Amino acid sequence: MTLDGDKEMKARLSAGALEFPTEVRAALREYVKEKGEIARQRAPLGPTGNLRASGKTRVALGGKKGNLSVSMVFGGASAPYANVVAWGRDGKGGNPFMQDTLMEAVPTAAPEIAEKIELKKVFK
């Protein structure tokens, strides 16, 4: 038994499978950027604003298996005190603004990211 259009359907599914990681990466990039902005708004402003301004997010494709890695970073040369602000020092608690943002995101991350994947771009 053969179906009309089965070869075209297989071709579209195969092409979509190749395009899917690109769309997942785009959706993840958008999601992480949104969460990074929330963390940025929660970061203490301080006298210079450097800590808040230092926030960066990144989604990278790596390895032969096409694994995605995500990072959200605050600090660096312009705000080397970021860890002390976030975690505290000498028994004084800090302001874990980035950790709080990420922990709040965990329960709904998968469905929120899935909503951002544009399947129409995958299966053209």
C-alpha cells in the first residue's frame, strides 16, 4: 500500500527534524533573555549601577551531539563584588537575586519554552 504524498511528507519531516534544534535554541534564547531581565531588575542598583548593568545571558550550541548550554552571569571586571552581594559575607546574608529568579522559573520553564518554539518555521 502506498499513500499519495508520503515521500513529500517524509522529506518535510526530515527537514523539520534538522531545523528543530535551531528553533529550540531561538526559543531558549528568548526565554533566558526574559529571565535575565527579571534578574537584572532585581539586582541592587548601588551607587554605580555596574552590578545591574553587568548581567549577561547566553545560549550556546556545543559538541557533536548539538547540546545546548545556557548561562546567566553577573559581575566581571566592572562588578567584581557580585558574589559578595549575592551570597553575603562575614555571616551577613546577601541578595541572591539571580538564584531567586532561576528557582522561580524552574516549575514552568519547559512549557514556557515550548510555547516559544515556532513549529511553523520547523515544518515549512
